[in-house]
Amino acid sequence: MAQQVYQGATLQCTFGAAPSTLTAIPDPAVVVGTGGIFAATIMDHKPIANIAPFGLCAAPTNPVVIAATAAKLGVFTPAPCVPATLAPWTPGSPIVKIGGKPALNNHCTLLCQWLGVISITNPGGTKVTVP
């Protein structure tokens, strides 16, 4: 069974050089446990606001990487990551809703416009299971 994901969860992109963290925006605020951490939904997918950069990006489809590589005369050159996540996390919990939105669980993935796949490596909180 999947685990609920919380504010501060650890994320990894297939083209990112470093892990990132999730910022859950409370809309509405659902606080879990005595630590007061927010539960996340599939709508917590916005670049920078929810998804912090992953260090350097090595996606060969990223225009910034293409430009950096061209500047180095064709030597592949990763560039600073700015996530380009346009759609919500998928699939989300089919049963548990937070503010009418499917809860985010650790089996969900998020696609970056530059073809990276973002996954959850640590849900960031207490181990509450959600279907």
C-alpha cells in the first residue's frame, strides 16, 4: 500500500543531478500529526512553488542544456535545473481526497516538459498509508 506524501518530501528527477524537496501548499491546510506538517495533493506540482530545482539538468531536450552544449562546441554540458512541470502528479489516491483533490502518495510520478520523470524517494512524514 502507498504512503501519504507530506511537506518536505524528497524528490528525484531522472535528469537531475541532486535531490529536491516538495513544498505542499495548504489549500485547504491539512495538518498531520503533532509536528504540524502539511499533507500534499496531486496539485502540488508547480515549478519552484512546489518543486524545487534538482541542481543541474542533463535532459538533452532542455533548451538551456542545448544552448550550454552548443556554447561548448558540442561537448555535452548540463545546465541549471528549472523544473517544467505542467500537469499534476499521477495517478494520485483514487479514494483519499484533500480539499476535493486526490492525495499524493509515494507511488505517484510527475513528468517534466524536458522528459524527466520525477519520483518520490522519501514521503517526508509519518507512515500513513493511503490507497
